[in-house]
Amino acid sequence: MKNPPLDPDVADAAPTEQILTAYDEQHVVTYIRLLQADSEGAEWTEVAWVVLHIDAEREPDRARRAYQSHLARAKWLTEQGRLLRGNGSK
């Protein structure tokens, strides 16, 4: 995997495929930032703004959906997808 962009634009919803996608590879940093914010108990609206660049005051439904889907994807990737844990072959 090439070095992922540090702050890529995000889609309104993260992928749901049960395989790693090019989108996932491009958004590794986004997923890490979401997981870190979640572990620190950050307010979702602030995370949506800072990490996803979606204003929850102007677009609350879109911001909530994007936040929830990307956080769920980040958790899936760490638990099942192995993207953030490495590929497991050492």
C-alpha cells in the first residue's frame, strides 16, 4: 500500500463490502483519527467537522450518517479487515 493521503475528502458513507477497498486504503488516516477520537470520548459533531469536514449544524443527518458509517468501517477494519493491523503475514 502506498502512503495514504493525510486528509482526503470523504464520501457520505463508508464502504460496506466485506473486503478492503481502494477507498479504505485512501482513508487509513481518517479511520485512525476517528478511532482515536472515539477512544478519547470526543463529541461526534466535532469529529465530523474536524475529521470528515462536514458541518453537523448545517447538515446534521449527513454528518451523523457519515460519522457513524466511517467509524463503523474503521472498527471493522481493525477487527476483521486487518488494514490497520497489518496483513497478518510475517
